[in-house]
Amino acid sequence: MNPKSEHIEFLNFITKKLSDEISAEENQKLESWLKERESHQQIFDSYQATWDEMDRVNGKTSRDLDVEWDRLEKAVDFEAETSGTTERALFGNVYKYAAVVLLMIVAAFAVYYHLNNFAQEQLVAEAQVQEVQLSEGSKITVNSNSKLTYPKKFEKDKRLVALNGEAFFEIAKDPDRPFIIKAGEIRVEVLGTSFNVKAFENQNEIEVTVSSGKVAVYLPENPDERVILVKGQKAIFYKLTTKIEASINDNINFNAWKTKQIIFEDTPMPDVVRIINEIYKSDLKLVGSQLSNCPVTTTFDNQSLESILNVLESTLDLKIERKRDSIEISGEGC
């Protein structure tokens, strides 16, 4: 094979390798070529660096072309092809610019590929709950006042997302690519399961509650010191002490914000108000202390806030007064 054609062929292999589109046969040829000379590996490393550092790709001046060619010429042995007759020199000059243009094309393709496949998406749930299905099949329900950041396309070895707020995760199984959530100071790692993560910046605790499967909760600086959770368990990370503690989940309404199914079993009235406020982002307030010890036993299934208040008002003989920015609840007590 003509040396120039050979080098162009392997530059093409490098492009395919970096874009993850190389065939097994082409990859085997490329690997053999890289092992032939140290300079070949240096060429590949140069292209890899261009690929990895997209933000450094800028337009080249004519002087830049000469600099790039000098560097490339030292790595690829074109001496026999660019020395000798005027005709050879002319062709050498043509290939000089062709090779540098190819370098620029690879860089441009790398930028395009990166922006279109690994660009970060954001789902910002402000006033209401929102859902998203990721490229590999996982389904995530994001609570209001929460933000989920995720890539259009995941990497080969892991699936990484970031959460600020609360979300319920239903993760598609992929044993070769663990699903990792950056939730404030901690990381939550799974292979395939469903669980709830509550990680608001303005709260002193981060909570992970497992509905099915198994998850690992850990600090990124100590990945080996992880807490393993299974169905029915939860872990709380305390920001002030940087401790992670696991326990049995005794909160049957932990994901009621998603399901809108609320169960109260002899639940004290202050807790009822707190839970309703968390789910509906309302501002209910107990007036006086008469209702503090009143237990509530009832179930609500996907009912509106107004409907819930009407039920409580009629069954507990409450007085509900709607103010401008809040709803006041009072009564004579139990």
C-alpha cells in the first residue's frame, strides 16, 4: 500500500475508534499499527487529547497549519515522500495540508459528536411533579422544586446523573453500567431497582429510601465505606457530622408526593399538616394547641388538597380559614 494512503487509512481508523464506530477487523489493524512504532501511539494520543479537550478546538491560521504539520510530520515518517524532486515536494505539500485539514475535521467531528451525544440535559420541576425517561430506559419522577441533570447518552462504563431536590428512580437493569446519582455530598449507586432520594440543598439531611432491589450509599472520597440498603430500608446522611446511618423505613408516605396516596394511621395532627404541606406544597397552619394530640386515621387516594381539607373538616369538626398566603386550621380538640 502507498505510504500516504496507509497513513490516511489509519487516521480514518483513529476517527472511527474515537467515535466508537470502528469494526472489530479495523480495530485489530489499528491496534497492530499502534504497536509498530512509538510514534504511531503518539499520533493516537494527540487525537485522543483533541477529542477529550473539546473546549480547546479553535480555528487554525496558516501559521498554525505549518506548526501542526511539523508536529505531525515528525510523528509520521514522510521523509521519503517529501524529499527529492520538485514533483514530490509539490505532492508532499498537498498532503501536508490535507493531513492537517483531516486533523481539523476529526476535531470538529469530535465536538459535534460530544455536543450531540454527551451534552447535559436538565429537567427543572418547579410548580409540579414531572417525569422523564432516559435514553437507556430508566424512568425518573422529579418532585417540584427539584432539578435533575443527565446526559443525552450515557458513557460506556457508567450512568451518571445529578439531583438537587427529590426524585423517585426506577432504574433499567444494566449490570455493566452502574447507575450513579450525585446527590449533594453523597453518591447513590444501583444496578437495577427503585428508590427515593431526597437531597435539598437547604436541608441538613439527605435521605435515600429503597422500594425494591439494592442500592449503595457512600461518600465519593470513601467509596469503599458504603452503606448497602435493600427493600424497606433507608439511609440518612447528616451533613453536619458527615455520617450515614441506615435503618428500617417507617414512613409509609415517603413517596406519596409521587403516588398521591396518603395513609394516616393514628397520626398526630401536626404530622398530618406537615405531610400534606410537603406533598401539596401548601401552607397549612395549626392555630392553638387543642388539636396537637388529635390522631387521624384515614386514607386519601389521588385527591385534591381541597377535597382532603373538606374530609378533615367534616370528620374532625375543624374550622378551616383561608387566608391570603396560608390556610389556618383550628378546633376544640378531640
